[in-house]
Amino acid sequence: MNDFMINIIDDEDTQASSHEEGKVWKIAIIDDEVGVHDVTRLAMSGAKVQGMKLNFISAYSGKEGFKLLQDNPDCAAVLLDVVMESSDAGLLLADRIRTELKYENLQIILRTGQPGYSPEEEIINRYEINDYKTKSELTRDKLYTSIATAIRSYSHLVALDESKAGLENVIGASASLMKERSVHKFASGVLQQINALFHLSAQGMFCVSQRPLKGPHDFDHTRTKTNSFYVVAASDLYNQYYGKDLQEITDNEASRLALQALTEKRNIDNDRLCSIYLSTPSGWEGVVVMDGALNLNDIDEELLKLFCLNVSLGLENAKFFTHLNHAAFYDALTGLYNRVGFIDNAVDIYRRSKHKITLFIIDIDYFHEIIESLGFEFGNKVLNAMTSALNRGFASSGILSRLHSDVFALLLPDTDWDFRDLTRECSKPFLLEGNSLRLGVTVGEAECDLAVERFDVEQLLRHAEIALKVAKEHQRGVGQIFEPKLEDDKRAHLDLLADLRNGLAKHELFLLLQPKVSMTTQAVVGYEALIRWNHPIKGIISPNAFIPIAEQSGLYFDLDMYVFRKSLEMIENYPQITKPISVNFSANSLHHCDFIDELKVIINETAADLSRVEIEITENALVRSDMAIQHLKELKELGFILCLDDFGAGYSSLSYLLKLPLDVIKIDRSFVSYICRDPKALAVLSAMLKICQDLDMRVVVEGVETQEQVDLLLKLNADVAQGFFYFKPITIEEVLEKAL
């Protein structure tokens, strides 16, 4: 709970006065007749109003009266003679009471000894005269009634003012606290605000729950208790309990009172201590314990309730904000910086560096396979094990981050390490659940030479990520250091991808056909559709340049659907082509959830004869999931001829030949290229041909380029071949012209 702890430092220079209840009501007599003063005191001798005695103070002129009231601002009422040193002296004083002294609550009772003389209604309203009597009619009973009525009005007005002022103070104090987004600062101000609001100078101990009960978990992952209460702020008197669980504080009455308040969910007060219970609708609970009884009046109690409600909500919000602030910069699983936190704190490494800064991005090889095989929980343990290994080696010298998934970043100042060193370090075996585990990693490295370039951590991240991507494509298990050429290649890659998207939309890509030939009759028995791209500026772009980009970027599905559509249009527009046309689909497309539905949409848009269409699928597409096999069966139901392409080049399973509705097997060119000089390749090819022939499957041998290869294949009873020995890819016009 260390994140939520703070000491309160008392302000010794600020001494709040204790609240004292008044014992008497002050009543001013302002009259130029001494006898009136004596008679009034005699008549009201021993009288009480609301349980309090009357204390009369005197002045004998309007001028003296002003000074008297100025010196006694707590006067409840004034018995004011109208005619004194002048005929309107009392009225002038009444005006000064309201306009100069600003006494709005003081009750003014005008008295006159001249029967029939009465101020006009306008004067009474202007000076806010509360009562008007002639001296002759003020018998003891009537005088008491006037004074008692005036005091009640005064006390009500004062109570309203105090309530208003208290409410304003509560709102102001709460607003001040609400500005604090840190639990530390918020907690430290609560006791001080309570003392200020209610004129106290109490020592206190402030306790809150470990976390909001329906909110985010506490950041200390080692704790197992979820319903504990910790002292997160304490004044000097209780400083020894700072940071402790209330359950662990057994020698202190304050902690017992706090636990009682939390158990009974109410405020508890005794002669020595008081505990104020805090709660919110979401279930958060807390308690404030202070020395001494509060002895609050009704108004103060209501204000305290309002203040405590605001404190509860404010502290809960502060805890949520603290959690969100932590989540914004730290990874919840490993405790390392996330990407934002890493970027924000990279300046610390810059300040420590003299010559260069090196960034490594570390990717765990085949981590997704680990998750698929052993589950996410085991994967999380692997990530934490990698975190521990990186922390042991580099936490003191650099900063670490988990950027995402299984990708970590390490920023080091002035290091001699390179990606090879880091690969070896991260590949050392470690124990996990009692077993030794060794992970392979691929590392992308980028450097910033401070002598020649400005440090920019986001640019460094981009460079290291480019290097990592290149390493995963070409040097998996080792790494790659960033070179400017890599960024140029990346930019060219993105430019080409943008052009490819545009080219598909504008139908810049077209089809060539490579004939398949019977080696015995020399007749063309079919074609394979091959995609080409005629860029309006760059001219013909090799498929080796744009097809990998389509695969990497997720554009493979659009490209495959484009080829399929163009092939059907070719069959529909050129009925003189009677031989079947093969269309290749990538493994990724075969696993696309909309694969069959999209094919049906295209089929319905054309009138092509599907029996003249062959679908070629590579065998590695079938290894990945059952969805591919299901899609293959649906293709057969639609009437397509099915061909297994590149057979023997990858994970070959003879069971495919038995359980899948295949019509044609295409043997990979890698076998043909070796049969003339490698007896083993010839033997394997011979066996493959024999199996397919016995299963009554047609066979196409790819990559035939020499007469020697043709002669050997004929001896093995192979018939159909495809390769440059017979034809390179040709246009539809050439097919028609040569009547192939």
C-alpha cells in the first residue's frame, strides 16, 4: 500500500480558536433618558430567552449608540429612541446601522415617548425596522415579548448565515480537495480541512480501504487481502501507525474505534475520540479518527455530513485517477513501462548518456505457438520470466518496457552491447514451473550518435522496429541493426502497397496463361492463370515484388479474388478456350471466413462454366486448420476441379490423398531440378508418381526446363508437365493466335 501513504505535517503557526457557545444575549439600549435604561433593566431582571440571560448595554445619544454597536457586533437587538439630540437621531442611526455597519441580522426596535408620532411606512421599510412601540405601551410583558421575538429572529438569521457560510466553506474545501488527483495529497488535506471548517485543532489518523471494492485492483500484486484498511495519512501523534493495516494495530483505542465505525458503518463518538465513517455508492469505505469529541451543533453536524460525503467521493475519485494514471504508463502484467511510459521516461537515459544511446527491441520467437499449445496463463508466466531476466541484467543501467504482446524494449546509455550479445543473453535457459526453458528471441537494434544527431526516442523506436521486422524475415533467432537503407526499403514498400491498392481498383493488373502440356502428345491440356502488373509509371512490376507485399499487408484476399474474377471473365469472354484454367489461392485466403461466400458472389456475376476452372491450393494451407479442409470440400460441391499444388515441398501428408476430394496433384519443381543428378530425388519422385497413378489422380510436374528432364519423366510414366521447356507465361492473344 506504499503508493497510498503520506504523513501530514501540522502547521504550527496556525492556531484555530475553539468554538465557544454564547451565555447571554446582548441587548443595546440607546436612549437620551437615563430613567428609560433603569426601568428596562429592572423590568427584564432575571428574564431568559431560549435559556440565556439578557445583558443590557447602554448609550445615550445617536453618536454614542453608533460607537457602542460598532464595538459590539454580536448584539442581538437594540431598543432605539427615535428622538434624541435631534428629532430624527434614532432614524439616522438606524440608517447607519444598515448602510455603514452592514448589520443585517441586528433587530431594531424603535421606541418613542411622543404618542401619535409614528415613522412613515417608507421609513420602516428603508431602514428595515423590525418593531415600533411607544414607551407607554411597553409594559413588562409586552417588552419581554418584543425582545424575545427580536432575539428569535436574530438567532434564526445568524443560523442561516452560519449555515450559508459553512456550506460555502464546505464547497470551497471540497473543491480544493477535488483538484488533487493524487491520493497522497488528497488524504493529507482532509484533517486540515476538518479542523479549519469546525474550528478544531485535533490530532488525527486517516484510514482508507485498500481499493474501491467495485473498482480496479491495487497495484501491489503480492497482496492477497482485498478488504483490508490501511493508514494512509497520519498526524504526528499517530505517525507510528503510518502504513499499517488496522487489523495489525491492536494496542490503540483509535484503531479499535475506527474498526468499530467500519463494522457498524456509522460515526462513533466518545469523550476522548471521534470516528467519522465515510462511504460511497460504489462500495468504497473509509474512516477518519480524531482526538476529542466534536461537540457539534445541529448545523455543524449537517455540514460535516455533507463534507464527509464530498470527501468520500473525492478520495474514491483520486484513487481511480491514481489507478488510471498508473495504467497509462505501466504494463499491468509485468510492471514494466508500457510504450507511453517508456517514451515519457527515455529522457532519463538521454541525461545519463555521453556518446550514444542504443535501443533494442526484443521479440520472443514463436510466442503465439506457445500460447496456442500451453495457454495464455502459461504465456503470461513466460512473459514474467523474460521480464525478470531483463530486470536482473539491465534494470539498473537502462529502462525497460513491454511494448505489446511478446515485444520488449531496452534503452541503454553508452553500451558496448549489440543485438548478438542480447540474443545470447535472452536465450539462456531459466526455470519455469520446475522445468528448464530456453526461449529464442529476435532483436532489432537502433543507435543514436549524440555527436551527430538529435535524440528522438520515437524515431529510435521506429528504426528499431524496422530492423526487427527485417530480422524476423531474414535473420530470425538473431537480429538486425538499423541502417538507413532499411527505412528507404520500408518507404518503398509502403509506396508500392499504396500503388497496388490503387492498381487493383483501376484494373491495372492482368493475367497471363502458362500452358500445361502432355509430354507424350505435345498437346496443351490446360493453363495456369498468373497475375502481372503493368504500372502506369514504373511499367511491368514483377510478381516477386508485389505478391509478398500483398501477403504481409493483408491484401492477399483482395488479390486472390481479383485473379478469380478475371479468370471467370476470361472463360466467359473467350469460349474458344476450351482447356481448364487453374487459379491459385493463398493459404491465408483459404482460411478467410468469407472465402466461400465471396466466391459465390463472383460466380453469380458471371456465366462461366465452372467445370473449366481448376482451384490450386498449396498443401501448407491444409496443415493450419480444419477450416481449410472444410472450404476445400465446399469448393468441390460447387463443381470445381481441385488441385493440390507444390506437393512434397512442405509438410506432406499422404493422408490428404485419401481423405480430400482432390483431382490433380502438382509435384513441386524442387524434385524435378535434382532428378538428373540426385538418385534419391529421382527415387522419391518415382514413388510419388506411382502412388498418385495408383490412386487414379492426374499428375502435373512443375518446373520442367530441359530435354533430359522430359526423358526421365517419360520413363517414370509422367505425362503432364509445366515449365519453360514448353512455354513461358503468354497473353490470351498469343493463346488464340497459336490455337493452343
